Amino acid sequence: MGTEGRDGGGGALFETTAAEGRQGYRLFAGSVLVGISLIWAYRATHIPAEGGAKWAWIALLAADVWFGLYWLLTQSVRWSPSRRQTFKNRLSQRYKEELPTVDVFVCTADPKIEPPALVMNTVLSVMAYDYPPEKLSVYLSDDGGSELTFYALLQAAGFAREWIPFCRRFQVEPRSPAAYFRAATAAPPTAAADERRAIEKLYKEMEENIRTVTELGRIPEDIRGEHKGFLEWLPGTTSRDHQSIVQILIDGREPDAVDVDGRPLPTLVYVAREKRPHRHHNFKAGAMNSLMRVSSEISGGRMILNVDCDMYSNDSQSVRDAMCFFMDEGAGDEIGYVQFAQKFENVTKNDLYGSSLTIITEVDFHGLDGVGGPLYTGSGCFHRRWSLMGNKYSDDFREDWKAGGRRSLKEISALALEQRAKVLADCIFEDNTEWGNEVGLKYGCPVEDVITGLSIQCKGWKSVFFNPTRGAFLGIAPMTLSQTILQHKRWSEGDFQILLSPFSPFLYGRHSTGLLLQMGYSIYCLWAPNSIPTICYSLIPSLSLLGRTTLYPQVSSLWFLPFAYVAVAAAGYGLWEALRCGMTARGWWNEWRMWLYKRFTSYLFGFLDTLLLKAGFRNSTFVITEKVTGKDVAGRFEREEMEFGASSPSLSLTILATLAMVNLFCLAAAVWRMAAAEATAAFLGEFFFQLLICGLLVAINGPVYRAMFFRKDGGRMAASVTVTSTAAAAAVVCLAAALMASPRGFI
Ligand SMILES: *[C@@H]1O[C@H](CO)[C@@H](O)[C@H](O)[C@H]1NC(C)=O
Ligand SMILES: CC(=O)N[C@H]1CO[C@H](CO)[C@@H](O)[C@@H]1O
């Protein structure tokens, strides 16, 4: 089953295929829904009459209702997924080099957290796209306003003159030099070996120069004289207090902007927008909006690609892929953005932290694409400038591919252009304008990209998810538990804020997007509140093992069946889905662990913080995920040993350890009771589900116990956390046991 984009003669430029086997899936989903309804019915009709048991029961009833409804939401992305395919040869035949202008935005924020050498690899990989260089401009937005980054970019500009022709001559892939040399060191010698050695030497030199200056922390005087750009860093300039800096390092209009083969180079621009301590700068969204204005002055690309500074291009054809969507004669004009799948380089085989987000990429986003279009996730996304500027789609919209481009600006000198562009990057420029509101990326939310994407969809534009087999954009996944927790806190918090804002998918999108797409967005918007029922589920069934009342039907009861069916169906389908997406069984188990841990920590904090924010107790903050990691941390990451950071006790670790210990104590008590009971089988039948839940929780928490009691390395749990959480867990368990043993028979 395939639908081609409408034909303009010679075939469409892309094709959309619906996934197969949907009827079977819908039948299966229907059966699970019946099971869930029966569970609800059982919960609603069997509420115990008295005391504590009643409240435990009601909490589980609420949790079961919540999980059931949430499961229903996740069906939206499994209902009619689709896949996309492009035909780049048709694009080349039809348009030759008559392609639109593209501006690439690379955003970096802090040279300490995001090392300049890493950023330069991303910049070089996008400069080396297989795309007409006179149509390509690359902008580096440096929100750290650091002359170290500027220096690194100067170095990269010099190296690009050698690197781009080398890539062209030998069809090098990938075009991030670091990734290429990392992969190519083991390659057998070829005719190109000499040239490769030469270019590798140049690369190492550049890397060394950047490292030396970065370690020094300032620019030596003799280097300062080499470029006028350094004059922008006056004494007293800090990352939070400086004027706008716009430096055109390679001006594609100039005849000397050529590589060593004499072919034109893409334009390369350094931008650091003005920062003042008393001005709010709106994080990455603010940087993107500045870039949109600066680039409209300098190159005015019709298309905008934005990538995070750690996400290099792994495929030199990606721009052409994106153009297949935008330039399709039939369906192209209504597409607002094309989100590429984000893949990660640093993922181990069993993906200990679930950081490859495989299910989201391989399942959810294809599903979203099938019901209205993927979310914009902030990196690896091509936008039409017109739609990103906040314009509505109208049926008579036609993109003018020939418009834009810097040819029209031939008479203006680079210096004059820089001066004009600087004004656009000033703080005051946005005062009393619609920037951040109706124009450009939206402000005021930690996941500004998602809300911006939603608003583009609500303005009538379509969006496309493209997930080629070979990853097009590769980033660095979090390599420790705390990085993962932090990242997901920001995401869950931001998404939850969207739900409570006027941009809630159900409200904002109610006229312009379908119900299934609104449900799809809600999957993420409801991450944060998921924490509460999950915590209920990991405490109540285990703690009530200490008492006499069971909270689930006995094995001999007919009501046992829906519970068993839903549990087996959910776990079995999840495993099947994971394996089909290329995960290992162990990876699936790890994913489950992270599913729990995110709910115990990230989502809980995101939930509470958002409530505090809404109640007016807190200002919004934004934390960048750290991208450098120590050597022994990297070693443990590769051995897939969970990182509990011995030296940095934290509230999240204490919560994880306490919940793990509570379950361990409960399981121990249950086993003891079982051994003491005359009728072990009867006990087992009565408490089957509670034993199962408690047992699974203990099994999945294996790494926590090991980190608390057995590990000696730097990734173990801090002793203070071990002591606090063991004591806290003992207190919880004793309290629960005392209540249940009280003469009134609490549970
Ligand atoms: C990146 O590209 C290379 C080819 O250059 C390919 O072998 C590799 O699989 C790609 N990486 C991912 C994660 O897709
Ligand atoms: C940037 C970074 O952390 N890269 C690491 C990714 O993982 C490989 C091995 O899996 C390391 O060698 C890199 O240093």
C-alpha cells in the first residue's frame, strides 16, 4: 500500500507507505482494551469496606484507571504508522543544481560543557554536504559568546578548504572528520591512503590548536592579531555581558571564497547575540530567532536546517533528501518541516540508560507521521523559513525556489552586512515585536521546539518524519544515570507545561489537528504525572504483602484472567516490538528499568516543579546536559555498569535506593511468611500478583543493590545514600507492618 506525492511528470519525489498488519494489531488492541475494562470493573466492584485496605484499593483503582487511559493514548501512534522514502535521482534529474538556498544553524552554548573541537566537527560535517556550495550557508550561534569558540571556528574555516575537496574527491562518509578518522583508521590502505594521511595530519593539527587554546582559556596575543574578529572581545567582555558579534568568516560572494581545488565554499558565519545580565535571553529559542534574522540579512536561505552542536551529519545526502519532500510538485508546498530521526553514536549494545530512544524513534514517530506529522524535536530538522516565521498555510501558497540567495546583495561589503546583521541580534530588537510569540520559535517553555512544531501544524502545515536506514544525524546520548535523569526532567517538565498552557494539544489543536495527533502529543505531555501512579504501584502491592488482605484476585478466581491477560499481552507485545526495532532482550529489560527510574525521579521532579511554577513559587530554569565525561566513567559506560556517582549523592539516588530497599524488605518478609505458613501454595495463590510485582521490582533493581553493597569502583552508591535510604526503607516497612498488625486490622 503506497501513496505517492502527486505526480508532476516523471514520478513523485517521495513516497509514503502505510505499515502492514494493522488490522491484526487493532484486533489485538481491542482484546487488551476488553481486559483493561474488566480490570476496571473488578476494581470498582470489589472495594473493601473498611480502613486502610480501602484506601490502598482506591489508590490502585486510580492507578489502574490512569494506566489504562494512558495505554489508550499510546494506541494513537500504533494505529496507522507510515514510512517515507525519497527519490533523490529524480530530484537531480529534474532540478540539476537549481536547488533552493539552505541556511544551517548550529547552536552551542558553553565551551566548557560542549568542547569547541566537538562543535567544529558538526560544523565541518554540514559544510561538506553534497549540495551546491553557493546555495549553502552555515551559521554558528555561540551563546557562550566565547572567543575560544570563535578561534575554533576560524581554524575550522581554514581546514574546510582542504576537507571539503577531499570529501568530494573520495566520496568520504561520514563527513565529520573525527568520526571519519575514527572509523577509517582500521581501513586497508588504498590509492587515497597518502592523501588521507595528509589530511588527517592537518586535522590533528587543527584539533591540537583548538585544544591548546581551550586549555589555556584565552587567546594568546599573537593569534589575536590574525583576525579582526578578535577585536570584538573587549576587556571586560563576559559570556553574559557583551554586544552582538557577527563575523562572516567565509563570504560565499567573494571570489577568494574557494577551496584548494578552486571550487566555491559555503558561507560561514559566527554569531553571538547580545547578552546583558538584566535581560532575559530565552535560551535556545532566543538564539534561533536571532539567527533567523541575521541569516535573512546575509544569505536569506529559503530552507533552514537546525542541528545541535553535538549532532553531526552522518550522511552528505540529507539536504537532498529533505528537498525531495519540499520540492515535490504535488505535496511539497504544504510541508512545513521535515524532522529527521535523531540517532546516537554513543550507545552500547544493551543501551543501559535507554538513551537511544529506540521506541520513540522507530514506533512513536512513525505513528505520529501517520496521523498528522511528527513533533519538532529541536535538532536534525529542516524548516521552511516561511512557516517557521509564523505564516499560515494557504491553498494558494507556492514556494518561490529562485528567491533569496545573496546574489542580490552583491554590492554590499561584508563589513556593512555584518553591521546590519548585528543590529538584528541586539537584545532590544525584539522589544514590542511578535518574535517569540507569533514569529519564530516560541518562548517561555523548556521544550520550545515541541510547542513551535505544534503551532506550525496548527497553522495548517504538514510535517514529515524521515527515518532513513542509515542515521542522518548522530548525537551523543547521555552516558550516566544523572545525565539521563536531568535530560528527562527537562523534557517531561516542558511537555507537562505545554499541557497546562494555552497550547495544550487538545485546546490549541482542536480545530486544526486530528484527535489521534492530539492524543499522540499527550503521550509526552503526560509523562510527568505518570510518576504518581507508578510510585503507587511500586509501594502499595509490596507493602501490603506484610498484611493479610490481598489487593488482586486470587489465582482460582475468574477475575484473575483479565489481569493475567493484560500483563502478559503488554509485556509480550513490548518485547516483540523492541526486538523488531533492533533492540536486544536485555536492552528491553534495561529500558524497563529506566522506564521506572525516570518515573521515580525525572518525571516526579518535573511534575512537582511544574506545579510549583504554576503556583508562582519558582522561576523556570534551563540546564544543559553535560557532554564531556571522565575516563573511568566512559569505561563503566562501555561495560554497561550503571553509574551511581559515588561522590555525588543526590535526592534522586536516595529515592531510587529507598524504593529498591522497601521492595527488598517486603519480598524478604513475604518469603519468610511463606516459609512459615502451613499452606504455601494457598499463600502463593492468594498473593500471586503482589509477589510477582514485588519480585519483578527486586529483580529489576539488581544494579541498585550491587551499587549499594557490593561495588567498590567510582560508580557505586555513596555511603551516605546507602545508609539514609536503608534506614528510610526500614522505617517505612516497620510503620506499614505495625499499622497492619494493629488490633483493628489495618489491612
Ligand atoms: C553512519 O554512516 C555510516 C556510513 O558512513 C554507516 O555505516 C553507519 O551505520 C551510520 N550510522 C548510523 C547510526 O546509522
Ligand atoms: C564524545 C564521546 O563521549 N565519545 C565516546 C563515544 O563512545 C566511544 C566508545 O563507545 C568512545 O571512544 C568515545 O570517546
